[in-house]
Amino acid sequence: MVILRSLAKFELKIGKRMQNARYFCAKHDIFASIVLQRHPLIAPPMNVIEKTLSRVTFNYETAKSLYSDHELRHIRDLERAKMIASKKMLDETEMEASSQETALELEDKWSKEFEQFNFASSITADDQNGDKRSLNRCLDKNLLLVCKFKLCNNELWGLPRTKHREGETLRQTIDRIVSSLSKDSDLEVKVLGNAPCAVLKKNYSKKVQSQIESGKIGYKVFFFKADLIKGNVDTNKCDKDLMTDFAWLNRNECQHLLPREYWNTISNSLFMEALDPITVERVINKLKRKFIENDEMAVRN
């Protein structure tokens, strides 16, 4: 009986929540929007935390690790040179080794090869020309697809979005956006999951509310993350209701172009490319404590 009463209360709560959700959605237009990112094509430069971790790890491993084959070879070369300088007799193996390249000679050879090597520039022609429709730019940064669309006779910049249809899930709405973007093109997109990563709610102005026949007081936009696999967008093949223009922008460019409330909603869902000083200090101190604890445990053992 206790279990039945608990189930009845649970069903009642769920029913009330569903009624509240339907009532809430009935007052707002529902949109789904895709947060489509192109990830870096080359390794980005290390941030402060990564540089600190690399330095601490290198020092720790240098102090604890054994000699490498090249380091052992260098030690044997020094010992052989001392024996030759003191005119000691060398066996056949040592005589044969002395006629080969030493570790220092190899290092000089490698240094010359490194100096002659020409590194490709990470700045492309599209970077220099400012072609923001191209994916061949900002190779070491994440790029986000933004588009220009019409809203109440105004042209605005935002993420690709479309209105939710009655009877479909939000994921199905996102799939419609992907189908529109990739129609008759080689664009391939992977949507990450069935749940939104962020939600934006905003009420219409009184003037707009008076013009809307449905009686909606505002709208809600559900954002879904997605990764670009290959291809690019073609505005000639996309629905004009979805976009009239597009651009691939990095984090700083998006922050300056998108409306503030829009950017604040999605910014936490994007990859961090800049770290605040408090986070940096906290993580660095944690790394240092971890290596100190490892040293103390090694001493005890």
C-alpha cells in the first residue's frame, strides 16, 4: 500500500509538471538552434596551465627517469675519449665504436637539419584576405558557424535556427536544420546528443506582441552542439528562411558580432581559449601539490 501511494503521488507530480510545461510552451514560440563548430586543424599554442604542467612534468621526469640510449651513448663516448687520451689499450669493440659517429656529432647533424627545415605558416591566404566564409583560416582556433537571417523585416546575425513544429522532438528540429544546411552539398555534421546545451528565453516587446496573432509573449531557443566533419555551407543551396549569409568566426569575433544576451547564453558551452587568472593560479597550485605529494610518497616507500 505504501508503494502504491508513493507511485500515485509521483504520477500526480509528473502530471502537474507536464501541464505546467505545456502551459509554459503555449505562451512562447519554440526554436531550435545548432552550435556548429569546426575544431582546430593544427595544434594551438599552449596556455599558461599547459606550459606549467609541461615544465613541471619535464623536470620531474628528468629527475626520476633513467638515461636514454642516446644519453648512454654520449657517456660511453666520453669514457672512450678519456681512455684514448690516457693512451690505454682499447679492445676491438671499443676500437670499432670509436670509428663511428659520436653522440655529439649526431647532435650537430640533427641541429643542421633542423635549421634547414622550413615550417609552414599557420597564417593562410584567407586569413590575410579576411575571407570569413572560408574554413581555411584560424587553423589553431575553434570556428563557429553564424548566419544572417531576417526577423520582423530586420536582418540579424545569430546561429542557424528554425521553429519547432508540433509533434516533433527538438532533436528532429535540429535534424531539419542539418538537412537544410547540407542539401545538395558535401557538408557532413555530427550532432552531439539529444539534449540541448543551453536555453535562451526572451519576451517580445509590446509592439511585437500586438502584431502576433498567435498571442505568444516571447520565445525560447534551445541550442544543440554539433561538430563539423567535412564540407562547407553553400547559401545558394540553403533555404533563404534559414540564412541569407554566413561566416565562420572565432570566439573573439563571435563575442563582438552576436548580441550580448545571445553570446552569454552559449559562451559557456564552447571550448575555452582564454583562462582567467584565478583559474590559472588555482590549477597551477593544485599541480604543484600533486607532484610534492608524489615525492613524499616515494620517500616513504
